Amino acid sequence: LEVTFDVGFDVEDITEINALRAAVNRLACEGPNGLLHLGAQRIAQLQEDVRQRLLRLFTKSPAREPVVPLYYDKPNKWNQVDVSHKMELVQKDKEGKSKGVLYQLHPITLLNM
């Protein structure tokens, strides 16, 4: 699935999207620390965090700058950005091990290279 946008995204937007993904992951993938072991108040707090993050993404102020949509030369191909221009983000648990997640965080593309 390819999506072309008519507004600009910056590192702050990607950071906010990743924070939203991490918040959803906390609700869905925390194993022994997951929803089955949390009280109703804590679950409501996590849900409110996700709701607020979604609202911030959709109602950003000031509004994102309009841009001409960019269509790439190789449609239906993923990962068209050179790997050396990406800053990978790895999610770790408290012991420093990689943990299973529902939503992988987006790598941040290094700008001005």
C-alpha cells in the first residue's frame, strides 16, 4: 500500500507517530505487564494517552505546510530510502532485550545528507 501526502511531515511528526505506536503497543503487547494485569483506571489512562496523541496528529497547530505530492519512480516498492540515511529505532524491554510489538516504530530518515 502506497500513500502519497499533500502536506509535509518532519521529524517531529514521525516522533509523534512513533509515540502513538508505542502507546498502542503498551495497550496490546506488554505481556505480564499487559491489560490483564492492570486496573481499570490505568487502562483508561493508557487509552486517553492514545486518544490525545491521535488528536494531536490530526489537529497539529500550526497546520502542516502543503506540498506537491511526490510519486516515486518505482511504484509498489518499499524501502526506497538508502539504509545509510535511516536512524533505526529498536524497542527494548526493561532488561534491554528486543520485545515483541504490534506496531514497529518508523525509522527516522536523516535529512540534509
